[in-house]
Amino acid sequence: MKKIIVLKGGTSPEREVSLNSASAVVAELHSLGHEVLELDPAEYPCLDELLLRIREASADLIFIALHGGDGENGRLQAAFELAGFEYTGSDSKASMLCMDKYISKLVVKGEGIPVPDCVLMRYDMLEDYGDPADYQGIIDKLGMPLIVKPNDAGSSVGISLVKDVKQLKPAITEAFNYCGTILLEQYIPGRELTVTVISGKAQPVVEIKPLDGWYDYRNKYTKGKTEYIAPAELEPQESELLQLYAEKIWKATGIGNYARIDFRYDGDKAYFLEVNTLPGMTSLSLTPMAARAAGMSFGELITKIIESTEA
């Protein structure tokens, strides 16, 4: 058995989701017989203090249960690499690349995988758009409805489905509360699908079906608001294509031992949306669902992540 540090919470807008993920991971690690130390980076004023505490603990492994912010953008991973610490998830380069939705779309598009059209907007451009009519060029390019989202946040924070030009500026302003760059993205009608990849192997496709509206933060994290179908009810060739895309994206972006890759499927093409390098581990999270669909218990999933980290 091992001594494992679980990093939880943090300072990103996804803090509460991280605390829930960490709680599930900690409980499972205890049941597997591991010694667990929980650390919250938010309790350490500077990174040096956190690194010193980790070194003092003399743990075998760091299980990163953080979401968003410095926990997922490569900053902590880079520090751990320099310090020589073993940790779960992707390395600093892949974390940074995948956290940037715009850059990751360029990489995936280069692999021949469909991606929605998009426009990247910086905060300093906002003053150039004072009138709803100023957004017409964006609408002409992307169509309506469209998606507005922070470029480097997850868990559906700050994301909006815009159906009318009058909603566009408020949605953009909201997204800028979470990030200095935002993405305006073509809305792909159809099905919301996701594929977890563990050590380069795609797991069963999961379909996400909100019972009302679309897959926003409320529907994602409120029990009973969304139906999950694992495995998704697809034709074999459709599932195989999504899994093939996911494995290609895993290779192209350099993802580590596990990640989750999201798609929209319009019945003709599957469009890549984003990579989640530290997918959720809550009771409503999609990666544990995919593992169960593959016949893998939560404990077996956690063990596989740990073992592949050390391989």
C-alpha cells in the first residue's frame, strides 16, 4: 500500500466540484488500504510552501483531484516535474495545451478531425463591440444559436447558449468574468457524447441527455437533471469512430494516463469540443460511468490510474 497525497479544492471557479471529486477519491483510496493525506492549495499562500509541505510528507504519489485554474493548466504539473514528484494526470505541456480550447482545436483539426467553427476574443476587444449590430460579423460566420465560453475554464462555468443577438454581449461579458480570452463557437445540433481514454485506450462512449434545456452547470451538477446512457446507443461504426478520434486526440495532444474528450454528433459528423485532462470523479461524473460500462469498478479505475502513473 502507498502513501498518497490528494490535492483538492484550489482557487478556481471549479473549487466545489474539485472538493466533491476529492471526497470520492479519498474514500476509495482508504477502502483500498492506502494512507491518504489531503492538501488544499488554497491554504498555502505561495507555491513554495505547498511544495515544501509535499516534500515533508514523503508520499509515494500525488493524486490531483483539482479542476480548472492552476490545478489543470500545467502550472502545478511543471512545478512537480521540477521537484521530481510523481503525480496523476497529464504532464505540464499537455495540460497547458488542452486547457486552451482554441489551441487544442487547432491541433485536433490538424489531425483531420472535425471541429466547430469558432472566433477567439480577447478582453481588450470588448470595447470595440458597443452595439449589438457590431456582432453581426460573428453571427454571419458562426450562425445562430452559438456557444460562448471561457477559453480556459471547465465544468461549464461561464458558458452560454446564445439564441438571439441581444443575448450575445451579456453572454460575452459573463464569460470574461472567468477568463481573459473567450471562445465564440458554432453550435452543433445533435447529441452530446464523451469518451474517456485510459492509458491510450478509449472506453465506452457515454451519451449525455439533459431532461430540460442543455448541458449547463445546473444540469451537469444537479442530480436528476440529466440522463446518462453508458454505453451510448450508437451503431457499432459510430462508437468505433468516436473512440478512434479520442485515441488520435490522446496521441496528438500528449495526454497522460487518463482524460475525457467531449464531442457533439449531428448524425453525420462527430465534432471535437474539448479535452478534460482531470475529469471529475463525483457520483455524477462521466469517467467513472465509462469505467463501469467497461466492467471496471471505481476502485479498479483509481488503481489503474495509480499503476499507469508509476509505469
